[in-house]
Amino acid sequence: MTYCLGIVNKSGLVMAADSRTNAGVDYISSYKKLFEYCQPGERVVILCTSGSLSVTQNVMTLLNREIKSQEEVNITTLPSMYEIARHVGQKIRQVQEQDRPWLEKDNIDFQCSILLGGQIKGEEPQLYLVYSQGNFIQATKETPFLQIGETKYGKPILDRTLHYEMSLDEVAKCALLSIDSTMKSNISVGPPIDAIMYLADSFEIHHKLQLRLGAPYLAKIRKLWEQSLRKAFESMPNIEWQQELCEDQDDILID
């Protein structure tokens, strides 16, 4: 399992992902799941992958081969983010159809999903979630974030803190808190954590980082967040229990 998220607002885009793909008592592995493609002055495209590692690695290989061989249609030549989302969906279907008979034969789960974010000159920054079936949805001003993988533990903080007008620094902080909250509750999500912050209309990536296990920043935000939550909890008023008595207790008949 994994956890990836993307957040888009008026100032740009933040995307982040953990790197864990398997976890158990004696087996933990990690692979990079956040990939960026930048053509300065023209476009920035960022992809986050989740689900079947064999499928997503094959999809990324096909996309990279198209770029390397300078095929006419690839994610660096398509004229809109919408068309890139369709292209990524087609690659997912292509890989799944190729391997489906053998995966289904052994009951191997081949579902996957990909977050696609970025900006092409002439468009606003955009964020898409491409499903395993190849179809997709787009983030909106009312719903500015999308998640894939182990989403439930990191969603509450996004629901309660994000809004379209906040600064990208605040968005990035919220994204990392969301990932840390997920790591706290689920062993299948873990570092290294990769994150990218893209400033709208810059058409370059100036801010990216990788936080490994034991990173001071992760330890600091976890400690401060837990202290803040505890303080907020302690400030909540006690429950005002409604006291109800049994009616006419003297009238209860005992056989």
C-alpha cells in the first residue's frame, strides 16, 4: 500500500508521496512513486503512482520510452493536461490488457491509480486522478485535493484545514502532516517521503525534497501536531449527560 496526494489552488500545486510498497514483520521495500517532467517556460508535468507496482512501473516505462524516442505523441508534446490524462489512462489500459490473463489466473490484484498534476502554458495548474480503468476526474476549487492509496487516515486534516486561497507553503505543510498522520496509523505507509511544490506560471520546479526515516522535520511536526491535538482535546467542554429516571418505579410489578 502507499499514500499519495495532490493539492491545487490559485497559487500552484503541491504533490507528495511515500515510498513504501510492502510491509510486514520481516519484509519492507520502497520504490519512488513521484515523477516530474519539466520543460522550462512551457510545461511541468508531475505523476504519483499507487497500486500494482508491476503495472505502474510498466506504465512509467512506456511513457519514458515515448519521450526518449521522441514519438510524436507523448506527455511532453500533448497540448493540454486533459489530453495527457487521457493518454496516461490509455497506457494503464494497455498494460493491464497485456498482462490481465496471467494476473487473473493467479488471482493477482492489478488495480492501480495515478495522480497527474502540472501546468501547460496557456492553461491554469490542473490536477487529475486517473483510475485503473483509464477514466479520470479533476480537482476543483471546491475540492482542491485528490488522494490515492491509503487515503482514510490523512483525509481529515485536509478536510478541516485546506482552502483554495491559502499559501503554497501552508498547503505543503498540510500535505506533509496528512502523510505523517497516515504513517502514524498504518505501517504500510512509510518514508522516504517525496514532495514537490510548484508555483503557478513559473513552468519550472524550484521546490522539492525527500524526507527519510528519522528526518528532523518529520519528527518535529509529529511532536508539535500531537501536542496541539492533545491541547485542543483537553480544551473541549465535558459532555452534558441527560439524566433520565425510570418513570413510576414504584409501579413496577414483581411476579
